[in-house]
Amino acid sequence: MSYEQLLKEAAQQKVDTYEMPMTSRNKGFYSDKVIWINKHISTNIEKACILAEELGHYYTSSGDITNQSVLCNRKQEKRARNWGYNRLISLDIIVDAHKHGIRNRYELANYIGVTEDFLDSTLLHFQEKYGSSVTVGKYTICFEPLGVLEWFE
């Protein structure tokens, strides 16, 4: 899903989105139906990854969770990130990439339209959720090492 599509989704939810200069440490922020994206992020692909997580905060978080030393705040942060991972990357798209001849993480990230770091974090999330592999139809996705197996019928 592209940055522009995510911006449209935010607008449909009546969430205002702005790009503004932020410190390099901050890539995005959500509060009270407003999302700020760091204007210094150079690619729309990385902006899409950040926007997906910030939309995750809109859908899953409540209150001020900036103090990450509080356990319930860390849980909300993780829930928002997981929402973003699931929004941009599905098991089906990994299978589709395999069908289109994608052979490594770099190509997979480009095929999906996410950063390699975002892809790696998503794959870790999937491992936490499904274990070392998961079956999707006649395919099995192995997360470490990353690969897709197609089973004979």
C-alpha cells in the first residue's frame, strides 16, 4: 500500500496528516486525530511505513503513551506497530512475491513497497504470531530462513 493510499485512508477517517521538520530521532507522531510525519524522511516508501504505524495508533491506542518505561504504554506501542505490519504486509503478498520470482529480502521489500527494516520487523512479528512457519493454501512460508515452499497436490 502506497503512502498516497494511506494518506487517503487517514483522510477518510478524518485524521489530519502533516509533514513537518522533526529531529532525526522522531519519524512520526500521533495525537488526537492528527499524524505528523518527519519531513526529512527522503522516500515515500519509508513515509508509508511510518504512516502505517501512526494509523495503528489511531486505531489501537488511547491516551499519552510517550513514556515507554510504563508496561501498558509499551504494549500499546507494540499493538500499533503490529497493526501497521499487518496493514502493509500480508501472508498472501509474500506468496504472490514467490510466484513472481522474488528471491531475497531486498527484492521482497521492493515488491511490497516497504523498507527492509520494516520487512524484517514484520517477519519477526509473524514469527511471534505463527511460529517458525505457516501454511497458506498449498504454500508454506518459513520465516527463518525466509522462504516459500509450494506443495504438490
